[in-house]
Amino acid sequence: MSDLKSPSTATFGAFSTDVQSPAIGRIAAASRRPAGLGSPIPGAVSLAMGEPDEQTAPHIIARAKTALDDGLTHYAPASGEPDLKQKLADYESTLAGRHVSAESIVLAHGATGALSSLVIALVSPGDKVVVPAPTYSLYVDLLAMVGAVAVPVPLRSDNMLDIEAIRAQVQDARMLIICNPSNPTGAVYDAEQLSDVAALLTEFPELVLVSDEAYSEIVFDDVDFVSALALSSTDREHDVQAQIIKVGTFSKTFAMTGWRLGYCAAPRALAHHIDLIQRTLNGALATFVQDAALAALATAQSELNSMRATYQRRRDQVIEELQASDRVTVNTPKGAFYAFPHIDTSLSSLELVDAFAAGGLLVRAGSEYGLSGEGHVRLSFAADDEAITEGLRRFTTVVSQLPR
């Protein structure tokens, strides 16, 4: 029997498996994304997942089946199907209230693929990137991958952007990344805040704004969502749209998380660079998935409104229960499908995850989304009514037993 070395040090010819690129070490050092969610008891309820509980709509699935039956099983164009890019451009033009061209659309493997491609295309090692936090944890990992310097700027106590704190950091920054509506806080940045962001872009013309708008169709209380693609400068000679990239996805709005289709809308010159990276990394996207996406974009607004109403009803139930506890402080989310309560306890966010798991409830640690999320947990209300009701009951029970 041969004397094999351990997997971490095994060699194959001249190659050793303990050799890794610097990116591996940087990501491992920066990442707060969890490998697990504690040690749950059997029958645990999950309010941890960031995806709709509903299935993809039948008309979208039917379109995919028809596409397969019609033989759409070969390579698509490397930069995506022109019809889909045009439909997305029309869709974004309607949201933005201005013309968005098909040449500005880059199709990708989910919003993750779009974010990965734009970071690789536009950010260099050592570049400073400002990230208001708490926010989606993937951003920091991607910046670590390319060797950039992520600079977190804490949100205000109401989970809105601290514009002056951001201004102090973006003077020498390459990029500003915001998540609107926010994962994990559920905040929706209003027209006044976004106007202030546009003023920063005018003041710092080398700054690129990336607006991750994955949850743009999931807003509550008749909030008027404003896309970054609608921003303009008070300086008529300065076009801030030359500095803005919007990231979107089919995952949340259309319950298509497993289909892996996202995109970004960017100035044409930047879109060209992002697309080059996207197709180099991934090649062509699945042909039948792109055809199904055309059906998704044709979804009746009444169906989207019904989905939004369901989330709002669940949001109301979650917030009412959380606010009933004198040990919980929470801002009412105006979008996405998350609540981000702060809990009065001596335990850390990671310890809270373990405590809730032991009580039969899976949640995410607030610290996953940045150090300013410490003391919080993230609860998803993208779950069925039974899971939410039972999950809230377990949440209340565990909180009542936590040390102060």
C-alpha cells in the first residue's frame, strides 16, 4: 500500500495541493459568510433563507419546457440573447423614466455573476471601495478576491445612509456599493438620499456607484422605489449616469433563484468591459433559461402586486411580534423580505445564532453583514405562514431565556 500524504500536503508530480493563490487567503480572511447556522435540533424552523418560498410561476416553467421541446439546447450568443437584452432594456427604461439601451445590458449567472464580473472588470488591487453596512456580505468577499480595500461605513440608526460619513470616505475611492432595498435591514433609500448620492457622484467624477437592486419590486407601504438609473445631477453639464451601474436579478421578483439569471445595466463602455469578463468566466448562459426569462418579464403587474401584498402581510406579522418584546429593537423594513432586530443580551450575534438553533429556529448572524450588525440577527419572512408563526413563537421563547 502506498504511503499517501494528507490531502492538505499531497503532491501530484511537482504540484502540491497546499499551494493556493493569494485570493484564497484574502477571501478566507475577509469573509463573514457562514459555513453553517448552528447545531439545530430536529424539526428546526428556518427563517434564514434569502429566497422566495413560492415556486416559479407556471407560465415561466411552461416557456422553458417549450424552449427545450423546440430544441433550444445549443449555445446561446456569448453575450446573451439579443431579444432578452432588448426586453430588459425596455423594462429598465420604464423604471428609470429614461432610455436604457440594449447595449448597456450585461446578462450574467445571477446577480452574483454580474457583481463578480463588474468587480473584476473595474476594480484593481489596492483600490478603495466604500460599502455602507450592514449590507449583503458577498461584496466584501468579491473585493477581497481582487485585492481591493473594502471600507465599511455604518448606516444611521434608522438604517438609512449616512451621507456625510460616506462623503468623508469616497474622496479617494474607486467605487461605492449600495444595496437598495437593503439586505439585511429592509431599508429603502428614498429620493432625497439618492439625490445626495448623485451629488457625491458629481463632486467625485471618478467614483463609480454600484446599486444592487435585487429586491426593487418588493417594497411596502406604497413606497415609491427610485432606481439609481433614474438619478441625475443638478449640474446639467455632468451626466452622473456615466458613473452608475445597476444590478438586477430574476431570482427574487420572479422566484427564480435556481435558474441563475441576473444582469447589470451600465454605461456602454463599462458594459463592454463587464461583458468581456462575464463571458470569459462563464461562457454562454443557458439558452432555455433566457427564453423563460422573456416570459417572466411579461408577468402581469397584478401578479407582482399580489406577491408584494403577501410579503407585506408577513412583514406586519413579524414586526408586531418583535416589537412586543422589551428586549428587541427593530426598524420596520420598507422593502426586501427581512427583519433585522437588535436583541438586548450579552451574547454576540454568532452566539445568538447558536442559541436560536438550539431552540429550533435558524436565523443569520447580524455580524455576517458587517461589524455594525453585531448584536442583531436577520429573520427572513420569505417563508410560509406556518413556518413564520412557529418561528416567531420559538424566537420569543429563546429571547426570554437569553442572558442580559
